[in-house]
Amino acid sequence: GLTFGNTVSIENVNLDANGSNNALNGKGIQYTVNASQVVGSTLIQNANISNTGTAGTNNSGMVVSFLNAANVTGLRLVDSSITNSFGDGFQMLNPYMTTTPFALGFTRATLTGNTNNGIDITLPNLSLLNPTLNLTLTNTTVSSNGTAGVGSTDSNGLFVDASNTLNSTATVNVNILSDNTTANAVSGLFQSQFNSNRGMGVFLSASDTFAANQATVNLNVSGTGGTNNFNSNGDAGVGFLLAGTAHGTAIASNATFNNSVNRGLHGANFLGDGFAVFLQGTAAAPPQATFNNSTLGDAVLNNTQLSSNAGSGFRMTTSLNGSSNGMTIRNATITNNTGNGVTFLRNAGILSAGPYIQNAVISGSTISGNLRGIDIASEFATGADSYSISGNTISNNRSHGINLFTQADADLTVTIDNNTINTNSGDGIRGTQNIGALDVSTMVGVVTNNTIRFNTQNGIDITALHQFNIGVNGALAVNSNTISNNTLDGIVITGSTIPLTQDRIISNTIRNNGNNGVTINSAGAESVVIQNNNATFTTPGGFLGGINNNGNDGVQLNAVNGTLTATVG
């Protein structure tokens, strides 16, 4: 490898694979490896590169170029800084790697104040080499750069070429870590920071067009040291853009994604969110862009925050056949975002089967002070989406606590259990549809063991082709809901039940609501069972069961434009 001594400042130096030093194009380090050269792993330590290039030029602090399948296994920057370059801080070009995984590491490095990206890594068309790049950043600061903390511009992804026209498989594993061994010398902190960049803190983009070999980008954020920060960036703290048949995953905890602003640099699907994922599929049959088995938040500790962003705390948007399975948000603090706390939008854009957001989980989190607490929309295509929302405190949001929406032929199933949904300036739980005469869109819900109180509108408000169990799951009565002290109705259901099904409102406390306890409005063929809502049991919060002391009727049944079959007892 190559080692620089303490406090060395390197400016306008060309460093090739043989170690010769010559001025070249105003770059701090130009490091080029050709096919005939076997380098192994390179170490750059205690190097300080600053002020490379001049205004109007594009001279990065360090440029690494691997030509014609060069045989090189790794590169590490340790206790080094690249600052105030007129270009990228660190740029990797054309890494034509062999099948040996390439390890790129930044340990206690500082890349700040560069005109373009702090770190820019572009993987080109890689023939059939099928490389793997492992990028690890530990206690590293990548902040206040002109475009993005880690990212790329135009059509190229951060690590994976946008076209992949030669049917290669490229895998990029990104690890952003903190440890408590040695602090970053500049920041003095035991953490990684991606703050105050003009673009995103971390922007991971991959595009592919092949079904057999897909580009994959994986992100891990964790550590035993301080909290890793992705704060005050443009468009998103962390953003994934996965197009065509590309894949991605993320496992992130011990991190903050706060104070993002919307600069409009990355399109309409990145709006100043804390953490954002956009799956841009195509109209072709699957496989398509996917984001599966990903987790945001720790299994036990509440050490992940997504707050005070201009957009949503978390946003996932799918287009065409882009899909997600197994996205989990847990034990997070999601507060005071200008947009929603959590947004899921499956916007297929085509009327075909295939796209979905399934088995998404939101649990154990505090979601308050946002526009809507949780906003879930399933639109257009016939895919069936499924969600579990459990153990959260969803309060003091400026609109609905939980908002559910379906459109055209989309189907949505949701389980809402053991949440506190209080003092929202709208409904506690709201479900609506927008469908045409030939559309068949369904909404199925199980609502159990929740406390839904003091919301400005209704406790639960469903207007859809639907089937809801409120207070019962399957054939078994469970600890049921307390729905009280809401300004309007405790429960209002409007529309039709799915054929051969019925709504069941069983074993709840529904009391002290401003209007009716339960209102059923049939707008087609509605069937409902309202039973055992009596004072012989205790529901969450220690309330005796019953439909009591509401401002108007306990139960009001209205057949508006259709038939209504009700069993009340």
C-alpha cells in the first residue's frame, strides 16, 4: 500500500500505481491502476487534501481510476481529510473489478466543503465481471458538500451504472458505522455524520434492464458509538432510487434523519424526507425493482429519529411494477414533520397485476406533530397490499391519525392493534376510496385493543367497499377498543360490505363521543353485527364496556341507497 506521514498536505499531486508524484490537472491525488498492474490493497493515512482546482473547474480532491479490469482489492483512507475541492471530494471512476470483492474504507475521514459530492462512486457497464463493492465508513464526516454527501448526478447511480447494458450483476454493500474506539480528529465525535449537504446525505441509485442479472444496493447503518446523523440535507437524509429490475435493502438504527429540506434536485418523489425510497419499475412483467426485508429502527432501543423534515419522516413510493415486501419501521421517534410521519404510496400507474407493498410493519413508535400520522395509499393496479400497525402512540397530528386510501382496482388489508390514537385534528382512523363504475377496490381491516380518544372528528371513519372487524379478530373476541370523547361519532361506516362478508363491532367501549356512538350508512349492500358492547368487561385504559353517554344516538342505522342488514344485541 501507500502511506503518507503525519500532517502531510497534498495538493495538485498525481499518484499512480507505481507511486510517482506529478502535478496533474489540478487534482489532489490522481490514482490510476492499469490491467498489467497488481496492487492489492492501498492505505492512505494522515493525508490532508484541500483547495484543489479553481472556480469553474472540476478537479476532485482524489480520483481513483481502474482501467481494463485492473486487479486491485482495496483502498482505505484513514485519519485523512479532503476539503474545499472544486469538484468531488473523492471520486471513483470506471472500477472494472475482478470477481474479488473490492473493499473501500473511510475511517475517521472528513470530506467537507467540496463543490460537488463528498464521495462519488460510479460503476459502469461491467461486462460479465459481476463485481461486489464493499464500502465502509466509520466515524466519518461527509458534510456541507455542494451536491450530496454520498451520491452521483445525472443518470448514473452512486455505485451501479444506470443502464447495465451488458447484463452484469453488480452488488454494492454500504456500511455506515460508529464505534467508541477512536474519535474523528476533526469533529471529535465517535459517530458518522452526513449533514448539511446541498443534496441528499446519502443517495443510492441503481438501474437495470435485465431479468437474470440485477443490480443490487444494500445499506447498513449501525454502530456501538454515537448516533449516526443524516441531518439538514436536501431532498432526503437518505434516499434510494431503484429503477427497472434493480434491488435494494436497508437495515438502519442508532441514527437521526432530521431537518431535510426540499430543494427539488431529485424529482417529485423526494420532497425533503428523512428517509425516502422510490421504486421505479417498468410496465413489463416481474421481476421488477424491489426493496425487501428492510428495517428502520432497533429491535429494542428507541434510538432512531425522523423529525422536523420538510416532507415525511419516512416515505416509500412505488411506480408501475415496483414492489416491496417486509418493510419494517420500529421503535422510532417520528415527530413534527411538515409532511406525514410515515407515507406509503403504491402508485402503479398501470392496470396490471404485480406491484404491491406487502407485510409492511409499523410498531412501537411515537408518531406525533405531523400532517397525518400514517398515510397509506394503494392506487390503480390489482396488487393486494398489507400492513400491520401495532403498539404505537399516534397523537397530536394536524390531520388524521391513520389515513387509508384505495383507488381503481387496488386492494388493501390492514391490522391495527394496541395503539394509542389520541388528539389528532381529524379522524383517529380514516379509510376512503376513489373508484369508477367498473372498478373493484376493497379495504379489509382488523382493529383491536386500541385507545382512540379526543380526536377532532370521528374515532373511526370508513367510506369504502370494505369489511372491518372492530373489537374482534377472526372468531375470537379479544381485548377490544376504547373509542371515546371524539368530537363527532365514535364509529361511522359508509358504503357496502364486500359480498358474503359482514362488519363486526364487538366488545368495545364506545362512549362520550359528541354525536353518535356508532353510525352505519348503507350505500349499497351493508351487513353489520353490533354485539356485546356492554358493561360486563373492561377495555384498554380501565374503561367498562358499553355504548354509553354519547351526544346523540348510541347506534344509528341508515339505509341510504341500498340494503342494510344489522344484528344488534
